[in-house]
Amino acid sequence: MKCISVYTKDFSLFSDIYEQIMENPPEENEEIIVEGVTVSGAGDVPEQYIERMRLKPECVVMKEKERNITILQHGEVFEICVPAVQLV
């Protein structure tokens, strides 16, 4: 899975820019700014990463079933985990 990190703790702001990020995601190791928020292409994460994060009480796990996207929120970051074939 490809991971995109969004550095904000503001869920409302994240929701506002989510579709913009998905329409034009950063490349691996690329940082972009979307409406004042740093967004980074964090590379690949294994499926086990999501399962490990799901067990942490400080991590919120959201699922966009239609596109099979998992969103993790912990600390001051959101991580968008997308199946690699969707970003091609």
C-alpha cells in the first residue's frame, strides 16, 4: 500500500483538502503544501502496519470502502493508505 502523510491534527481541515490530495497525490519522498498543510508521499507500507496501528488506543482508523482506502489518525498526522494500483 502507498502511504500519504498529512501533517495536521484538524479533522475538519483534513476533510476539506482530502479530495484535492487524492486527485493529485505527492510522489514518494515528495512534499507538497495544500492550503497551508504539508502533505508527503511516505512510500510503501506493509498490510501489517495498518493492523499494528489499529491496536494502538491513540490511533483512529477510518475506512473509505468504495476506494478501499484506510485513513489512520494519530498525534498530529493523518496517514492515507491507498492500494498501490489506485495511484497508477
